[in-house]
Amino acid sequence: LQITDGAVRQALVPLTGGQSKVADAGAFFVVCGDVRRHRLICDDAGVSYDARLEAFLVAAVDASLFAQNLVVAFEAQGYGVCYVGGLRNDLDAVDELLDLPLGVYPLYGLCVGVPAEEPLERPRLPLDAVWSKDQVPSDDALRAHLTAYDADYAAYMERRSGKARGWTGSMARKYVSPARDHIAAYYRRKGAVLD
């Protein structure tokens, strides 16, 4: 869903955690999973829609595949893209603002525009930590990759912000408690069955 109305984009800024780029970027998209058409098909056929968690997952996967292809196309044209997970901070307000029908699930936003600067290249986990053949790496092998990555990430953060901090520490802080624990209830109200 491309959001072109400036007032709507401005209203989304506080709903995404104050991310002004939502209003300022050249383009902003709300990536949605969509089972609405399947619900309509079932209604028109006189049968109950009862697809459960699988339908929600397929909708989220399909939307993410679409978004990733959109990102690749934009980046190939020289544009910068930023995913905006903060869109899920207040899904009820986003839903009301965008007037989303039953079966349309906002997942995240995408800001697209001409980069104002050449950003530092962010290090990524080594390929062996995310790609394997026939068997996933052992816990010890994965820990070794994480330790090496932490050093690269800390050096990157020091160049970027002046504060050297590792990636694993921030992940441990992030996953010690639930984030956005209200979203399951929102998606259920929008018709998702998460069982």
C-alpha cells in the first residue's frame, strides 16, 4: 500500500516511534499481508473461511517476498530503502488511519528515497553463520561466528556513533522480554487465526 497523502504520512510519524523519515522520504509503503481476497472468494462460494495460522504465514511470507523484490528493484535504480518495523508500535491506530478491511494485516513500512549521504557499510554475519548445507552449524560453531562478528560490529558502531558495542549484547537485551506483545490480539481482531 503506497501512502501518497502527506497528511497521512505525517500522522504515521508518531505511530512509528517518531521516525520522521516516514513523512520525509520520497516514497513510503505499508507492506501488508492480505487474505481479504481469499475471504471474499469463500464468502462468494458460500463456505466458511478457516485457513488458520498457515494462511497468516503465507500472507506474511508473500508480502515479504514482494517487498524484498521491490527493495532490490529500488536499490538497483540507486535509491536507498529503510524497513520500518515501528509501524507495529500501534497497529490499532495505523489500522484506523488507513481504514484497513478485515484480512489486511500491516506488517512493516518501507521508506524509499535518494540517500542524503553514503552510509558506512554495515558488517553482516559471516555466510557460514546463516547459510549451511545439509546440516545447520553446531552451537559451538555458531558461537565462534558470533564472537568474530561482535568484534566487526563493535568497530563499525565505534566509527558510526563513537560507542563501540557488540551486536550480541544488544540482541540479548532485545530478546529478554516480549516486544509488541499486543500485536497478536490486533491480528486476531483483523481475522487472523494464529492457532
